[in-house]
Amino acid sequence: MGMEIQCLGTTGYHPSDLRHTSCYLLASDGIVLDAGTGIYRLAPLIQTDSLDILISHAHLDHIAGLTFLLDVFFQRPVATVRVWGMAAKLEAIRTHLFDEAIFPVPLRVNWHPIDHHKEFMIGSGSLPGKSNPVIVDWRDQDHPGGSVGYRLRWPQVSETRPAKTLVYATDTVGDESEEMRQWIDGADLLMHECYFQDHEQEWAVKTGHCWTTRAASIAHQGRVKKLLLTHINPLATGDDPVDIKKAHAIFPETQIATDHAVIEF
């Protein structure tokens, strides 16, 4: 039995006619990856009475959607909302994004810094009285202002529900180190940013973003089962914004994330 992740927003920097900014939902566990503008699509997809939102960093294309949550929860109330991220990023969000001059209504969520937690448990199964939490650990990434990648692990609960691992690595130039290879080794799904094509590598390095063949190489080295390219350049148009044949030449099990797609892993 596989897992599913729903793509609510798959671009970076700003929305386009094709894509909203970064937001992904694991509905069965009530887990949201980043809170870009795509989060406005969340309400009808919620299946749990709790939500855990993992914030990779505090750039606007990953947090602006937090201000949309009033409408989301008006349409579909939930009992518990936890927002996770680095302490400095959460403080910046609370101080600036939710400054009364910018957004005058308090956001009723619980803020959880991850700095001093090597790993932590999230998901509807982590609440009191439940017994199937998702285990999360994280690592720093190379990106201006800093970002973190998350690894989510589901323990095996039955013969029909095997263990699963998902790695979410957005807003990074791409890490080809041995430490990264071991961290993602054998993951069922690697979600890795791919803002630029190969001929734009200079811009990728300058801005702390990744390109097609590097993302594919990381997936190949990490022996992951599937690669989903995310955080696509909003100025890239057409069905192939990343020149995917170059990725397939290195790692055939590569797919481009698109808004509204449901990815099984």
C-alpha cells in the first residue's frame, strides 16, 4: 500500500499562470510541507483534525500562505495546528509577517522550533492517545539566509503498510556530499528543487538553487526510488520547464511536480 502527496503549489519566488508557490500535503497524516500561496487550496483536502506545517525557511514564497489560513480554517476547522521550523525563522515570521501593520489578526497556531531536536514526531498519529507518528529529522542546506531539508519516516505498521521515507529538499544549491548520500539513501521519494536548467548553472549557484542534472545526480547517488523535481522557475513555460530528458539520462524515475498532481510513493 503506497502513500500519496498532493501538490498544491510547485513553483518558487512568485506564482505564475500555471503554478502557485511551494506547498504540499500528506492528507492522511495531516502534514503540510511549506506554506506558499498554494496553501489556499488546502481546505477541501484536509482529512484530519490536526495539521503539522514544516517550514523549510522564511522566504516569502514559502510562508506567505500562512496568512491564508484564516480562510482555510473557516472552511474546514481543525483542533490543533503546529508550525515547525528553525527558531530564527519562526521568530521572523511572527515578528514581521504577523506584525499588526501587515496582518492584524493573530494566527492561532502552536510554534515549534526544531533547533534543539535531532528528530521529532508529527502527524495525526503523534497526538495523545495515538500510536503511529511520523518521525522527522532535518539538516542544514546551502541557500542564502539558510534553509533546512526534512526527512520523514513512516514505520511499518502492517504487511500491507510498509515503512516509507520521504525527503524534502527545496531551496538548496544541491548537496552531493557523502553525508547527504547517506541521509537520503534508499528513500521512497526525494522531492528536490530544480529551479534552473543546466545552461543556467551560474545563476543557480549565485542564488542558491539547483539545476536539472545535479538534482538527478543526487537522486542517483542516493539510490532513491523516485525523484520529484519541485520549486520550478515561474518564468519557465511549457510542459518541460527543466529539460527533463537530461534528468532521465541520469535517473530515469524522475517526474516534474505540477499543481494539483497527486504523487504516489
